[in-house]
Amino acid sequence: MGRITFVEHNGAKHPVEIEAGKSLMEAAVENGIPGIDADCGGACACGTCHVIVDKSWVESTGEMYASEEGMLAMTPEKTDTSRLSCQVTVSESMDGMVVHLPEFQM
Ligand code: FES
């Protein structure tokens, strides 16, 4: 249905085919994207699926709940467009989206 590109901190790009309804974290893990550890399996409890959404795409990632905000607040590399990828549901409108990976996960 489309592609999302994960960009490592060193600039390496990883385009992946996306499937609507899955989480962004699942798309990353299933495609072996380095740096997405997802230790809690998507329960919004570990913060190891942190991504930084390209500014032009941040609105398409939807609203953030308090639990995600709280977890992100403990993330050293948090930015204005940070998200926990397990809390972002992939949709067809995300075709072409670019997300960046932090240098380190927690
Ligand atoms: S996978 Fe643990 S917070 Fe996202």
C-alpha cells in the first residue's frame, strides 16, 4: 500500500512496505530496522521504540495519549516530533512518511 522510510542517526535509509492497521513499531521490527528494540512488545511501558517523525508528517501520526507523553518525558533525545512507534497506527495516508531514529534508545 505504500512505504515509510526509517532514517538511522547516521543517515542510513530503510524504506519499508507498510500495512494499514499495524503499529509503526511492528512495521519496524518486522523489517529488522536497527534501533527499535520494543522491549515491552508495544505496551507503552519501555520507551525503546522512540522515533522522531519528520516535521512535515507529524500531523498524520495522530494524537498522543498521556501514557505516551509520560514515557517520552523520560527519553533523553525527545524532540517536539517524538513518538513511541508502538503508539502510532499505520494508515494509507502515511505513504511516503519519513521517521528518524534517535542515536540511542533508553
Ligand atoms: S514498545 Fe515499549 S513503549 Fe513502545
